[in-house]
Amino acid sequence: MTYALRVVDMPTSERPRERLLEQGARSLSNAELLAILLGTGQGAGKLSAVGLGHHILKTLSANERDPLDVLRGVSVAELTAIEGIGPAKATTILAAIELGKRVLYTQPQDKIVIDDPAIAAAYLSNDLMWQPQERFAVLLLDVKHQIIGRQIISIGTATETLAHPRDIFREAIRQGATRLIVAHNHPSGNVEPSDEDIALTRQLLSGAEILGIPVLDHLILGNGNHASMRQLTTLWNEAH
């Protein structure tokens, strides 16, 4: 089938915009969603907007990676290197990606009760989720498990970060927290706890018992996912 270069020149039944309005955004393929952003096609072979969307996804998955994973951190240079994508199209795509991240990981209001790891992960995601370097953060809570503050404790390299229990508990004491949740990110996207994560958590649980400031959880975030070490390990049972 030959597609028109412009979305507006496509048959109504095939236009991504019209299909979105009638059937909802979930009914569209990734390439069709990109086509709405692109508006027009071109590139090698004078592709349609949808065809150009397919071409972008195929190019980004050339190294057998999920193209959506690549899109999360794609740069202007990477997009404009694709034939048919100039600065205007590239910035439109990047703006849409950033807006999606902000909508998905909008922080809940302060004083919300943190009673689920997913809520804590959402609150910390802007600081941790998409960072190219490992960051270690602490979420400070009052006796009712309401948020009173958060703090980045340390920033490491792309593969490791360093956090010392004294720095974590110092911040908790300084802000008058009576409970805390610690968290860090894995830029690789693999949220499985490492041996170092487990060792640090053991240290924190020991310090928490001495200071009387319970550590409720240790979260690991990365590329849209999160894991609760309290749920995945027996460390909290060992501490009692």
C-alpha cells in the first residue's frame, strides 16, 4: 500500500489523529503515535509519516534494544542522524517524551501518607528514575508516615554510588524525621538488588535499631521500574 506523505492527505480511516479521536490513543501503534508528532514524512524512499515513524523505531532498535528504551534517553543528535528527521521533528519528539515522563512521574503532594512502595517510588522518580548516574536519596517521614522532606545523599558514576549510613541518619536527625525510606537508581534499568545493596541495607537496619529511626524500605529505581528490597529480601525479618 502506498501512503501519502502528509497525514492530512491519508484516507480518513487511516489517519492516526482521527483513529485516536475515535478509538483512543491506546489503539495506535508506536509508529502511528510518532506519525502524529511528525506530521509529515520524507526521508529515504519518500516515506509517509507512519512509514517514517516505523523507520525511526527500526533505526533505534538496530542494536537489538527495545526502541522505546532507547527513546527514553535519545538525544537530538541521535534523532537528527536519522534521514528525514531535522531539528524541528527531533525537538517535537523530545518534548513529547519529556512531557510523558513528567506526567507519569508527577510527584504526589506533600503530607501524603507513604504506605506503599509504588507511592514512594513515584515521589522519588524525578530525582532518580531516569538519571544516567547512580544517585542515593532518602525520603524523610514523620510518625504518621507522611513526607516531611527528601534529600539526595550522594551521586556516583554510571555504575556505582557511595552512601554512608552516617550521612543518611544525619539528614534524618537534622530534619526531625522519625521514619525513613532510602532509595537509589540503577541506570542499567535492572532493579535487582546487588550484593552491595544488601550489605548497605544491613548496615542501615542495624543503625536504625540503635538510633530508633526505622528504615521502612530500600527502593531501587530504573527505566520506569522499581523494586522494594523489603518485599524481595528477608533483611527486615533478620533485623528483629
